[in-house]
Amino acid sequence: MKIYKSKIDWWLGLALIYPIFRSIVSITKGEWIGYLGIVLCFLIIVFISKSTRYIIAENQLIVKCMFIINNRIEISKIKKIEKTNSLLSSPALSLDRIAIKFNKYDEVYISPKERQKFIEDLLKINPEIEVTI
């Protein structure tokens, strides 16, 4: 079993700028709730970044994000891997993504930190995968 972490872009923190700013304003007004807001924002960032991962186990690619197993994909059914910058919601913490196309019309967007090694490990199991990166 091999585990790959998601690549993380700087923009992830941008999504939490407003809550952090509001928390700082609350702290300057002497409100304790501001401390709670800052702690929660940092915990969310850490939790999401530590829980998003891609696991190659035997003939399966398991895509996990938080407590949810989003996809279990049989590697033998993967048809194509291609580079994408799609903004669609996906278990990827970076916009530097790859699209994993499997079955007839299914696909998932992921962003493994060690992209080349990840693809090589998939190709060891299924050398028929078309790679266009």
C-alpha cells in the first residue's frame, strides 16, 4: 500500500481570510470569541490538508478527503490520466491537478504532491493507461 499526500496551493488560506480577519477584529474589541475563530480556521486548514490523500492498494486507487472515501477505483479500469486546471469541486488542494478517467464516462480530479511517482506506480499495475501530461 502506498499513500500520496495532496499538493497544497497557497490559495487554500485565502478562503479563510475573512473569518480570520473577523476574529482579529473581535480580539481587538476584547471579545474572546475571536480567539476561537482563529483556532477553528487553523484547525480546519490542518485537518483538511492532513486528511486529503490518495492510496494505491493492490488493484485499487482510493481517494480520501476528510473522513469520507470519495472513490474506490479499480486501477485496471483507468483509461487515461491527463493534466487539468479544472475548478470543479474535487478532493484536491491544488489547481495543479490531474484527471483520472475510468470506466466509460467517470473521472476524478486529484493533485498528488509526488505526481510523477504516483503515475509510475499506477502504470506498474496497469501499463495500458494513456498518460498525457
